Amino acid sequence: MSAFKHILGPVAVITIRNPPVNALSPQVQVSLLEVLKDVNLDPSVKALVLCGENGKFSGGADIRTFSKTDPNSNVKRMSLEDVNAMVEKSEKPVVAAIEGVALGGGLELALGCHYRIAHVKARVGLTEVLLGLLPGAGGTQRLPRLIGVPAALDMMTTGKIMPASIALKLGIVDSVTEGNTVKEAINLAQKVIGQPLDSRRICSKPIQCPPNVDSLFKDAKVKLKKQFHGAKSHQVCVEAIRGAVQLPFAEGIVKERELFLSLFNSDQAKACQYAFFAERNVAKWTTPSGANWKSASPQPIGTAAVIGLGTMGRGIAVSLAKAQIRVIAVEQDEQLLEKGSKAVTAILERENLKKQHLGLGDKSSSFGSVTFTLDFNTLKNADLVIEAVYENMALKKEIFRRLSSICKPEAFLCTNTSGLNIDEIAAATDRPHLVIGTHFFSPAHMMKLLEVVRGYHSSPTIISTVVNLSKALGKVAVVVGNCPLFVGNRLMVPYIEQSGFLLENGCSPEEVDQVLEEFGFAMGPFRMTDLAGLDVGWRSRMERGLTGPKLVTGAPVRQREGKRYSPLPDMLCEKGRFGQKTGRGWYQYETVGGRNAVPDPWVHNFLHEYRRAHAIKQNNVSQGEILEWCLYPLINEGFNVLEDEIASGPEDIDVIYNNGYGWPRHMGGPMFYASMIGLPRVLAKLEKLYENNPDIPSLKPSRLLKELVKKGSPPVKEWRSQLGHQNSRL
């Protein structure tokens, strides 16, 4: 971990060395300062080039050191801004040669340089907001001076990573090259030797403020509050940029530091950083028993097939094509094929236009080809097949029987089921070891999560291949065990169930949604199910025999086989209220397919009549109680999943919820959140709820939760060692 120099005539090339991404650790910063002092004192050196080893400028600060740092210490420590300030004050021109990535502190370091050249494939961004922080090394003060307040606001408050072509248009870099970036930077450095540097120092540039800058900040805060419910770092970024507008540069740096410290030790920052590392930990696919599949070699996928061109199948086909994989898309009749073909083609055309706009492509698409057909026999040469028809076991088994007779023996067979038994589907084939669940999330070409569901016979090779494929698709893959509804949907059942009970107890859909959205969810449970379609869950419940005449009227609530059951969503579906697709669900919508949810007086009256018919006394439920009723059973089911060995650790559950279910990232994930608020508190509340509602099994505290509380509630990172699994289903 160091920076080293190489003298080429009048130019000193300073290279950052800290693999794999040249993170700017404290040791690297000290080394950089020493080398900078040395070359600035060397009369033979007239200019400097700053670059990173192995084609990567810098991925930013090393956040692994954050937990070991006390930013409030009275001991004066060097900061990255000290390095940036020395670079900027240099009387010798400094050129940044940006290859690979310049993210977070890496880009802040580049902004301290007088000139910036980027390779055409490089990417830049200030991503600290995604870690619950803000750029703390001058980024909030320099970037607005360089590219203007509106563009800086957008870039910093979203954590957007942009290609070099867009960075050039914005003025972040001075030029882009397809050649050797370091050589180009050396050539530029030689040309500017002796030229005045005052105009090249961003700290001395005046900020060009739009006339409505106060309204701009106000509107930005409103937009961010709506987009990132409850997250602090996005709002604090706005205040830091406001400081750049209102204060001289030196005072703005002090303001930036104060705001950075206000976030550094916050629970939200800890949660965001936990979520960051959790995604990397699940990629290791280590099971509770310590086994892993790293030794298996992933097989290349040249041609993939998708069966079914409904909403999910279309998204999967698009994802594969975007990864430059040849796609065969199969449908059962001409009308569905034509409809699906038009939809997939339209999405790919939009994606191609987007790439052209970003300067990442030309008119000739670089996507894989997509062939649309009714002929199942075309699948004989496919390396991998993904079945994406609707949730019906008999239909899926019939498809997999046909695939056995058509596909080549080594072809991988995947099912996109959201909860059906993988082993039962695999049993319909002649190759159960090459069958696996690939649970995509809708819209599949946009959502990052992929639940990889391992069946009893699934081989290490198919697991390795699908996880490797997920990376090519830009997905976050989490390997889970086989059980009804897998992990994500299994936890969602008690969440949705409890929200229904809250309606019976006197709440309205909008009251429940508001509490969950203020917590940080993009949508509450009722807006979410309206969007997904109430009929989707209804069909699933009917498939599992959870609806129908076995429901009996009781006082004060309805039950099914001794367990409390709310038939409210079934009753809405029986009236044709499926959500946005019909213009009516828990809410009403201005048009069929509309997105603007408006409270529906019909629903309010329907709930009132239901409570009256079943003699349910309407209770006043506080916002805190709504949150506990919905989240604690979800968390409790997470502990059951761990106990059942369906997930290998709490990180798996949290990554699934952060990337597939809209859990607010600044809350870390449901299992981290439970650890943060205290396991004893969660346990005590569940015990009380279950005591008062013994007919709701999901409220019964998990045995694992009780054990962890007995062991002193260890932090979430230690749970994996506490699980004690012997023969993991993973």
C-alpha cells in the first residue's frame, strides 16, 4: 500500500498502488504526501502525472478502516483533503490519468489535479451518499465550482456513476482517449509546463449560480425526501453544496467536515456500510456448514432460451440480450408471440438509444440477437433455458418433461418460479442435477436481485454457472435453499398478513402505507400489492389451498383451521379489484394502469361494513404499533429461515430485501435493523403480541431469536458463527 514515483525527463509519474482498486487508505495517503513533497522539491521535475496501478485510478477511500477511525479525536490526523490541497497548491502542473474507475475519494483526488484525462472506458462518480456519508475530501466544494450547482446536486445526491463520455460533456474531465491514458497525460503535462495554474485550480473558481438557487435547493430536498424516504445523507449533501454557494472555499471545507462528522458515526452510515459489505459477502456463497462451490467451474452460456413472454419473460429476455447473449424466446401461440416480440424489441430499442445518449454505443446495437418462435425444437442447441410461465406446478412440470426430450444433455434448465418446489419440478426431468431455480424480480431487466434456488440435486456446476451468469446480467445473486416461497416471499407473507389484520383492527390502507413509507420503503404494502396485482397473490393462495369454503365466521375475527386469516384481499379480487391493472384495488386510479393512488371511499366503507359484520371493535393503532406489527413478524420469519438453513447467514436475507423488496438501504436490511434496535426489544414485543393473538403463528418468537438473546444479543456479523448448522440444505 503505497505511492511510488517514476521520473520521465521533466515529468514525474506518481502511481497509486493498493490492489485491487487502489483504495486511498491512510497508509496510501501518507505515502502520497511524502512523494508529492519530494517531487515538488526536486528542481528537475517540472510537471506531475498521477495514476493508479493496473489500469485503475482509485476506487476511493478504504471504508474497511472507517470503523477503526475516530474522526472526533482531538489528535490532528491527516485527511485526504490534505493530500488534495497539496496537489492543488502545487506550482507544478498535475495531470490525473484516469483509467478504470475514479470513485468517491478517487474522484476527489482527481479534482485536486489541474488537468484530467480519462480513458474512454473509465467511470467516475461521488458515491459516498450510498454509504450514508457525503464526499468529505473537498468534493462538495470543488464539483459545483467545476460543473455548476444543478449537475453537482444530481451527481452527489444520487451517487451516480457515469462513463467518461458524460464526464467530458459535464466538464469533469478535459479530454477522453482510446489510447494509453498515462502516455497522453505525460504528453499534456509536457505541453503545459510553465503555464499559469491559477485558472486551473478549482478552489479559486467562482461558482456560477442559477438565479433561483434557493428554490433549487428547496426543490431538491423535497424530491430527495420523496425518493429516499428517511435517508439523511442525501439531504446533508444538499446542505454541503449550499455551503459551497454561500461561503468562501476555505470556510466551505470546514462546513463540509462538520456535516461529514454528523453522518460518520450515525446508525444510517453503519447500516449503509453493512449493506455494502453484505453484498460482497454473499458473493462468496459460503454455506452455514462451511462448504462452498468455488471449486466448480462455471460453464459459458452462448445461447439462452426463455419460455413465456409475459412481463417477467420479456424482462429476462432483455437482460440476456443486454449481456450480449443470443436469445431464443418461445411462446405458445401467435398472438402472445407477436405481443411479446413487440414489447421486447421496444425495450431493447430504448436501451440502445440510452447507450447512444451516454456515448456507449452507436446505431448498430451491441446486444445479443433475439429470435422469437413457436417451435420448441429450436431449443435443442440452447446452453441454458429459463422457464417463465405463470405459477402452476402442472404446467411447469409438463414444460420440463418436454425440455428433457428436446434439449442437449448438458443444457441447464432453470425455472423462474417465485415459490414452487424446485425438487418436484426437477423430478419431471431426466437431469435433476442440472435444474435450478432462478427467481428474477419484476421488471427483470431493471431489478438487481436474483434468488438462485438450489434443489436437493442441483450440482455445484449449475450453481456456479448461474451465479456467474448473474454477474454478466448485472444482478446480485443470492444462493438460497428450497422451501415454499424461498426467502424473500416467505418473509413477505407475515408482512402482508399483518397489514391485513391492521385493516381489520381499524386502520386504512393509506395509514399503514404512510407509516411504512416514512420508515423508508418506496411503497407501503397496499400500494405495492396494487402495483404487483392483487390477483397474483390470490392465484398463489388458491394454488396452495389457502382460500375457499374452509373459512369460517368467528367472533371477533375469521379463522381458517384455527388460525386467523384475513379474507379481505380475496374479497377484493372476487369483485374484480386487482389493483392498477383494473384501475381499482386498495386504492382507486384515474385510469386503468394508472400510477397515482388515491384513497378510495368505497374501500373505507367496505372495511367499515366488514368490521361491523364480524363484530370487530375498531381500535386506535399508533404509528409505532403499525411499524411493529408489520416489521417484527417479517424479522421473526427471517430468524426461522436461518434456523431452517434456507439462508446461510443474515447477510443473505438483508441483501435480498435491500435489492428485491424495497427495504431502505439506510436501515441495512431486516436482520441488521433487528440488531440495531435490539433483539431483546424485538423478542419482548413478539412475545406480547403472540400472547394476545395466539391464533397468529407468525407472531410466535423464533427459537433462534430466543437463543441469540440468551447469548447476549451478539452483533449481526457474529450470528453466522452462532447458527451451529451441521448439514446445511444449502
